[in-house]
Amino acid sequence: MPVPNVILSGIVGSTAYGLAHEGSDIDRLGVFAVPTAELHGLHRPKESHVTTGPDRTLHEAAKWCRLALGGNPTAMELVWLPDELYEVRTPFGDELIGIRSSLLCAKRVRDAYLGYATQQFRRLEARGDGSFSADTRKRTAKHARHLKRLCHQGLELYTTGRLTIRVENPQEYHDFGERVAADAAAALPVLRAYETAFDETTSVLPERPDEAAAESWLRRVRAHLYAGEVAGS
């Protein structure tokens, strides 16, 4: 079933990073807004729609804002995509891209990106010494690439306030993935090096995100949709 009021949507994941290989899934992420009148009812509307074949995740506007304000790497990715990767880009989507920097703060970016990278490392540790199936080895290499990417992108965002989605040297990430697939411990020095880099770097980001910017944007979306609903009733 089509999801109404998609505000912004684009291709994310390995395709966006430049790390896709033959057979890689194409992942899509987007933001939609439920009809404003539905927010006034007894039951809360669904906040996320996830489908496979095609792989697509759509978050309701309020949920996406909460994720972004928390420094969530996946949510933040959507508003830093290269122009050619957007498939839906409405005026409200442009506004969201326009306030992307306002949603950031130093501690949440550090905690979110390093936190997700650490989760990837825990998954690697759980897979043992590399003596596992070919499919598991591929998944392990993928987790390792994501660990390195999250660390690199998180530090860039922390130190510059900007996020480059496409990695500069994809082969470096693929080589790292293969090393870690053979020995999970090879990922630990990279994780520790980035932890040190975060600790020793002064962030350009503020101490707190500008929640008022997100609130103002969200209220404009709600008001616009409600005016259309009333006019069409």
C-alpha cells in the first residue's frame, strides 16, 4: 500500500557510500507525514513503514526528527545525500535539508556514531576466529566496513559539522572488511584510534541541538496538511 505524504526519500546504504557490489540490495530511506487529523484520534498512527523487495524504510516526520536530534547516523544520512540520490524531494524536504546542521550537537553525535560502531564490533567479536561459513564471512566483512565508515563519518561530522556520504577510498574499506573477516580482533585498533581521536578533538558542534528548528518545521508540515484536509472535506 502506498504511503501518503512522502516528504523526502532517497537511496542510502552501500550504494550511497560507494561500497555496493554486484548483488547488493538497494536501500531507501524517507520521511512521511501522517494526515494531521489522524493525530487527534484515539489511536496513534504508525510511525514507521518498512518493506522488503524493495528495501525501504519510511519514518513519520516526528519520529525522524527525534532520531535526528539524537544523532542517529541513519536518520542523519538522509539529509546529507548527494542530489542525484534523492527520489522524492518536496519543498518541505528541502526545508529539512536546510535545517540539518541545527539538529546536531557534539555529545549526541559522538555517542551515536561511536555507539553504533561499538555495536558492530560486538557483532564481530561474537563471530569468533573466522572459521565460519562463506555467508557469515560476508556478513562479518560488511559489519567491519560499517564500523570503519561510522567512525570516519562520525568524526567528520563532529569536527567539521558536515557529513560526506560517499567514502573516499572504497577499496580501503573492502580490504579492511576482509582482514576483519579473517580476524575480528583486527577491528579493535581502529575503534580505539577513533575513540582517542574523538577525545582529543574539539567539536565545532554546539552542546545542545536546536530543537526549536525541528519543532517549527514539524508544525509547518502539520498545519499545511491540516489546511488541505479541511479544504478537501
